Amino acid sequence: MIELPEGISLQIDDNKITAKGPKGEVQKQLSKKAAIKVEGNKVEVTAAKALKGTVESTISSMIEGVNNGYTRNLKVLYAHFPVSIEVKGKEILIKNFIGEKQARKTVLMGNTKVEVKGQNITVSGPDKEAVGQTIANLKSAMKIKEKDPRIFQDGIYEQGE
């Protein structure tokens, strides 16, 4: 049984769940083997034990995201060549990484926002999976190939909280 906080609405159409709140909207397609019922401000999931836990966790993450949002702070580190990151629509450009002339590109997932201030990057959004995948895309785009990673430690790293 999951409690819905005030100001959060949950709609179920077949097994597509939409959560709406002050930080935005998140949609997920869940398993058809789980029965989800909303009564007042309570959500009840009926399914096999393992699936029930997964579905409840997903719904809780959706509620948390539309209520408070998810934010991660990253830092770009470099030794010799100053890296600049630019956001253009749904595309992220990484310029001058290890002195490369061609910009590396990656994409934003869902309705995630990326804010760049010098070397500090803030990735935020209501969908936990989209925020995590955007960070994974950035890290993957800044992977150094064919060089010793112990020497070339340039890249993007998460800051401690």
C-alpha cells in the first residue's frame, strides 16, 4: 500500500501509469501481470511477491520524482585541454575533450534538464531513470579510448553529497 501525497495525481490506463505533480509528469508502462488500483490517496498493487515489490518501488520513485524531483551534481575534470559542454535542445556537445577538434555528442533522455556552470554540471528531472541514463550517456561520451586511464584521468565525475 502506497500513500499519495497531497498535490500528486496518479492515472492508470491499462498498465500505463502517469504521475503528475509540481515538478512535472512521468509516464511508465508496467507489467500486465500486476493489477494496480487507486482508491482515494492510496495505491494498491496485486501481483506475485517479486513483481509487486518492483512495481511498488517504481510507483514510489515516480511519486518522489514529481513531488521533489531528482538532482545529481557532476564535475568535469581535465588536465591539459579545457573542456566545454554545451546543451542544444536535446543534444549535449562536449567540445575540446583531450584536445579533439570534433565535438563529442550525446542526448538528453526524457524531460531532463542539464545546467552547465563552468566545470559544474547539474542534471535534474522528475524521472529517476531518465536522469540516470543522461548521466550514463555523458560518462560514456567522455570515455577515453586507446590511452592509459591511470594517466589520462580527464572526464566527468559525480560529486559527493
